[in-house]
Amino acid sequence: MKLGVSFSACTNMLLGVLSGKLKMSSSIPRIAGIFRVKHLELPADPFILDFTDAVAVMRALSERGYKLSLHLPYMYIDIASLNEAIRRSSVRTIVEIMRVAEPYIETYVLHPYGSFGKTLGRLAVPRDVRVRVEEKILEASRRSISEIIVETGLPPHRIAIENVEAENYEKFWEALTEMGLKICVDVGHLALFNHDPVAVVERWQSSIAEFHIHDVRKTDGSLTDHREVGTGLIDWRPMVRLLTGLSAPAYIEVRDALAALKSLKYLRQLTRRTQP
């Protein structure tokens, strides 16, 4: 299993960079070595604030031999916005970041829609109304991705569409993989809806570029994700057996470095126990 670490959910680091108190070029390379992995995923949300620092961190990690993935912005943009001004601005932001990120990045992870798309499935509206709105969101997402591909000149398979915190992910995967895109399977997000990750991976195996790995816990009656692997509701044994035979990297995506270290230790031990 190709284990890696994603910094995309490291809340303290992200907010530290966004506040101006931290620099990615000093904080990420400083702690990357403790994980003993070859694959790292960087968060692109802070890139727009300081492209010089973004290039510095990618160059430093590449020179150390790391293989890099980039989680494209998701905090403040929406490529599927039904507001055309927001959609176009989101496309421009992503294109600018991808141009800066070449040639350091192997895979770009992209959310197919923003907060409204995630909320839609939880709204008490008739099913036919929800489906019609979903179709509009999907069309906006498809249009934006086409523009991103044209404007960057990158091949579609370099972009991986993640299943976000909503149940309609396969509808978007089906439409967007037809454009040549790959997918990022977020195991924790699947668990939020009690979907069997092994069945999903087996069904989509040929399209998978990478995985996001984190656990889900029940807290005060609700499920919370991006928790330390092995401390929540997911049975990791069948997932580890499956991942061991796949070439796509699996990125630990938890809230801080200590949780990432504990997650890596748990998965490495479990891998040894599940080997024949």
C-alpha cells in the first residue's frame, strides 16, 4: 500500500497560513520527514495568498524526492455555482494555481461543487425538484472543468474528482469520468452515509487516482469525519487488504500531525497482520 499524508484537513496549519502567522515553505518541509512516506498532498487554498511561497514549498519537497498531489481550493470557491460570476472566478482561480503548480504536481484533486451542492441533498424539497437542480449543478461543473482543461492544456486524467459530503457522488463520477477524469475516493466521506467503501472501490477501481483516508466517529449524536484512523466506526481490515493490491496512493487526511502519525502506525501494523 502506498501510504501518504495530506495536509488538506490540518486545520491549525491552514488557518495559520491564512492568518499570515505561518509559511507553508517553512512549516510543511519541516515536519514532512517524520511521516516516513513518499507521497504528500498539499492544500491549494493558501496558494492564492502567496504564490512565491507556494512554489517554494513545492520545489523544496520535489527536491527531496516526494511525489506530490495538490488539493485544489474548496474553502471559498465553487466551480458549479449557478451564479455565473462566481463560477468563472472559481475557474480563473483554479487555472492560475494549476499553472503555478506545474511541473511539481502529479494529480490535482477537485471538488465537483461547493457548499450549496452539498446542502442540496439535505433540503426538504420534492425529489424531482432536487434532481433538476442537481442537473444544473452538474452541467455547470462539467462546463467549468472543460474550461480548466482547455486553459491549462493538461490532460484530463491528471484531475481526480473527490466524493464530497453528499450521496450523489456516483452521478458526478459517471458524468465526469466520461470526460477522461479520474476519481479520488474519500473513504471517510463514504462512511458518513454508511456506504461500503470496499464495494465502491471494486466498482470504480479502474478510474481511481488516489484515496483520502480518515475515520468517522459519532459525537453528540452526529457523525464527524477526518478523525484518527482506527479510532472510529470504519472496519479497516477489508479496506487495507484491498488497498494493498492497488497502485493508487492513500493519503491520511486528518486534523493534525500527531493524528497522522498514529494513523500511519495503525495502518502499517494492520497491513503486516493482514498479509498472508
